[in-house]
Amino acid sequence: MFLRGILLRNYLLDLELAKFMRKSDMTLPFPNSFTDEKKEWMHRLFLLVFYIVTFLHQGIYT
């Protein structure tokens, strides 16, 4: 449970970092067809899938 709290906090911090990166134009080299909104949602989706897999892995091996 403690680890899940840490992972949730890290997920929220990653979302804040993504907002900062978008504002400061330090984005990854995506193709030009992706808008900033698509980049943000793709990053959120990636983080969400990553943390779900991490939760499942923690549940299986603890």
C-alpha cells in the first residue's frame, strides 16, 4: 500500500512535469502531425499503462 502511494504521487508529479515541459517547449521529437494536446494525452496514457502494469506486478510478486 505504501508503494502504491509513492507510485501515485510519482504519476501526479510526472503529469506536472509534462505540463512544465510543454510550456517550456522541451518536448520529445514527435512528428509534426502531433499537436501539443495529443502529445499530452499520449504521455498520460503511457504513464497510466505503466503504473497499472506496475500495480499488477506488485500484486503478483508481493
